[in-house]
Amino acid sequence: MVQHQKSVDGDKLYRGPQTSGSYNDDIAPHYGAIEPTGKPADDDGLMDPDSGVKRGLKNRHLSMMALAGIIGPGLLVGAGGALHNGGPASLLIGFSIIGIIAFAVMQSLGEVTTLFPGGGSFVSLAERMVDKSFSVAVGWNYFIIWATVLANEYNVICSILTYWAPKVPLWGFFLILWTVFTGFQLLGVEAFGEAEFWLALFKILGLAAYFIFSIVYAAGGLVGQTEPLGFRYWHEPGPFNGKGFRGVAVVFVFCSTFYAGVESVAVAATETRNPGIAVPQAIRQVFWRIIFVYLGSALFFGITCPANAEGLVNGGAKALQSPMTIAIQNAGWQGGLHLINAFILITCLSAINSSIYIGSRTILYMAQSGKAPRFIGRTNKMGVPVWAIVITNAFGAIAMMNVSTGASKAYGYIVNLSGVSTFLVWGSISLIHIRFRRAWAAQNRDINEVPFKSMFYPYIAYFGLASTVFLALVQGWTNLAPFDAAGFVDAYILLPLFGIIYAVCKIYWRGQDRIKRSWEIDLDSGRRTDLDNKGIMPGDEPQVQARRSFWRRVWDML
């Protein structure tokens, strides 16, 4: 039985499961438990009884997070470095291959998260399906992703602001933004969800506008344009920018960083009112995200921006340039720099907001299950994890390396760290899915009871595992010849760290943390669905279609 105690200041503090000798009592917290009456344990049904967070995210919030969440400097600015390192063909190949892997991983994630949406989802499921030590390694690697991504986003937004107001020091902008974002996150999950919905919609519209510009530019239809651009930059400097397969390998690290965040719907599932409907819907949105956002960006960046453009490498001592900026300037609109910077600035606001949210929830659920300091697991009466938010946002200070190294170099250093962590986390999700299916079969469960079933199982799960492990091992091979010691350490340091964390935890818990056998894995606790193959929580049935207006149904469909 899971128990809670109120701290002196009224915050809900998770105290951990009370042991009684059975496996169900030793498993990770039973997030989202339902009372025997079929109603949530709290009176209004909006507070998660185990984690203390509020279930305030709507279906449209989660869907838009899946479609355009975390799109920020990684894609709009970092793609410039990837384009320079590998050329337009490498960028398109990298986005396509990583997109296929991301799709496979999301299918695995959708199946297990819809059934067990609580506790940071795959972080708690890593303990349920494998062991606690594995969960600790996965959780901290996932937190590293968002700490580094957050630093990158602060790096870019501060660089843009110092470009516009050079008299204000970089650290001054950082302190202002840090305070503003901390205050906004403390407003609660509803404010975050609503802001993300509209900011993500703005990003989609902005990218669509750039794609239209690219088509007109390539066709020669701009005012004052004497000849069509066509695929000129695929011929000169060439599809691979003279770097061949080596360029493709380098681009993989960049692309994995751009894709980081597609799995964030699992972290948000605990705070979603109806995960049985919202999570599968969000998983399906990822396919369109891959096609429109990533492949569309790769294609049009390669068409409109030369891979050997000076600004892709040296955007200035303290600033970064986007392929979008270079393309608009080459098209003859020098003032377009400010327009693109404004667009990137707004996407940064969304990306920073999302990074703080995902990182804070990751360490919140880890703290509540004994994998991080306990005080981080506290939530206030509004369901806001104050300590987790403040600590996560503090890691944004890594961006201050910009002061001495410049934004471009700082970005490159941090990207390599987040890239390999993404591969490790994705591989872990595929492994969790494989372990879940084995347990389900070993305990003679009917697979038709699972609300959301992965496509092409088992091939897609094994493909996701094998491909992510392979990419984690080879992503830094370009540092071997000629040998670049700093680059090699930056590319591979997190691989042994994952193993070290796992080994240290195994030693710490000794015989108390063994790998779960298929027939003893808990497949019952922690569900927030009624298992009628609709994935609807009792009392959360959606509005009857006939009662909604025509325009309401159109809006919901969109």
C-alpha cells in the first residue's frame, strides 16, 4: 500500500511504498491508482494520488507537444552545423534514418505508456520491467538530455538578445530569463500546457511559411529574382559538401538531438486527464512531425542554403546563424535576419519552457521512487514540483560557457553530450517494450486487452534496440582518424557513465535488486485505464459526438 504524509508546509511528500514482502509492494510507486469505487483517490479527480501532481493537460495539449514540442534552436539553428558538416544529402539521409528509428521507438513507447502512464512512464517502467539500477541509469541519462538541451536553448536566446542589445551582458539576459521561466513554471501544468499549445501552433505556421518561401525561391518567383534557384546547392558545393560518408556519420549526432523530445509525451502522461486517449493520439502525431517538421526542414534547408556558407560555422563571436537566415539574406532581403531571429526567439521560449517541464518531472518521479534526493519529490497544493523546477532550471547556467567560448562552439560541445544520451534512452524504451511483451505472454495475458498495440511487433522493437545501440557506439568514430582527444571524450563519455551508474547501484543495493523474471513482473498495479480496448478512465468518458457542434468536431479532428 502506498502512503503519503503531509510535510509541515503542506506539501505532499511521497514516502515510498510500505514493504510487506510481496513483489507488488517492492515495485516502483503505483502511480495513478484507482480506488475500489472506480473513482480517482482525490475528490475532484484531477490530483494524482501517488505523485501529487495535477492532471491538468488536455488531449490537444499533448497532441501539440508531440507534433511540434521542443522544436527550437536544435532544429532551426543547429541544422546549420549539420548541413555544413555533411551537405544537404547527409542532412536528408540523417533525418530520414533517425526518423525511422524514432517512429519505431514511439510505437514501443505508446504501447507501454498507454497502459502504465504514471511516474515518468519509461523511467518507472525501467524498474518494473528490468530492475531498479537500470531505472536509475535511464533516469539520470534522460535528465542529462534535458539539462544540456536547456543550456543550448538559453545559449541561443541570449545570443539573439545580445545581438539586438549588445550593451547588456549575456549573463544579464540569462538572469532575467531564468527568473521569468521559473515563475511561469510555478503557475502550474495548465499554464504550461496552454502556452505550449499556442507556441507549438505558431512554430508549425512559421515553418509552413518558410517552406512556401523556399518553393517560390527555388522556382524563381521572388520579386527581382532573375533565375530559379532549383537544386543549385546540391551541385555546388555538392550533396555531401565534399565529405562523403564521414559527413553522414557526423550528422547522425545532430539529428538525434533534434529528435530528442518526441518521447516526452510519456513524461507528461501522468499529468494528462485521459492518457488512454491522449497518449495514442499523440503517438500517431509523431509520424506527421517526422514528415512535415524534420524531413521538410532538411529538404528546404538544403535547397535554399549552401552547405559551405560562412555563417553556418561562424555566425559571429557570440551569435549563431540559422540556414533560414542565410537563405533569406541570399534571396536579397537583408532585413530578414531580424525576422528569423524573432521567429527563433519565440521558438526558444517554447523549447525552454518544455525542457524545464520535462527535466523537472523526470527528477520529480525519480525522487519519489528513491532514485534522487527525497526533498525534490515534493509538490505543493497546486501539484507543482517547486524544488524539481528550480533545480532543473539551474542547469541552464551551463549556457554561460558562451561567455568564453562563443555560442557556436558552446553549442557543438553540448550537442554531443545530449546526442549519445538520446540513443541510450531510446534503446532502453525498446528494451522495456520487449520485456513487457515477454511478461505479458509468460503470464498468459490476452494481447487484445492492451489499449494501444505497437505496429509490426516484434520486428519494430528489436529494430529500435539494435539501431540505437549501434548508433551510440559509432556516433563518435570520426574522432578516431585523425584522433581528436577532446572530441572523443565528448562523444563517448556518457557511454561508460551509464554502465558506471548501473554498476554502482547494483553494488549499493547488492542482493536486493535483481533483474525481474518474466513471470514475476507486475502487470496490474499503476494502470489508469479500464482495459476495454478504448483506454478511457472511469468517469472520463469523452463527450458524445452527437452533442458537439459541427465546428467543434472539426476543431477536435484538427
